[in-house]
Amino acid sequence: MSDTIYGDILAKYSDANDSMAKLISQHCIQARDFVVLSTVCDQGLISIDRLAELFGFDQSTVKGCTDRLQSAQLLTRVESGESVTVHATANGMLVARRFDADVTPDGEA
């Protein structure tokens, strides 16, 4: 048993072969990062500023999410002057689709 509810839930569900918790564990990312990844996949190339605006996060929170996603090779960061944009890698698109399949009820598009 861990010290947190999240840790307990992650431990319980990480044993499942095809669970979102296992994806989180495998890629060393947080659940919030999946929401950011899904948005990046939907938007294509998107700025860090726009992500912060969409979610109401501060810059450091968005940077943390995108850093973890980049470390997991799920997105790529493009810097141009003071502007920083990100886009999903092919693997990021696959992971986002898998996440979407895990949370979309059967029969819904």
C-alpha cells in the first residue's frame, strides 16, 4: 500500500495488460498529461501559451506536462524565438487513440 490514493489506484490497475494506469506507468507521465496529449493531437501544432489558456494552467504546469510527454517521446517541442509550440509524435497519436478507446463507452463515436 502506498501513501496516496493515486498510488494505490495505480498499483491496483497497473497489473492489467491494457489499462490506462499501465500506460501512465510505462511512460512515466501523469493522468493530466493524457488530457494535454489528446488536445495536442486534436489541434496539431499548438503553442504552450495556447495550452495554458485552454486549460487555465500556469506556464510551469504546462511545461511540466509537455516535458514529461517529450521525455516519453509522445510529443515534440519546436522553439522559434520566444514562441514554443508542440505537436504529437506518431507514438503520441497511438497512445492518445488508445487512451480515447479506454474512456469512450462502447457504441459511442
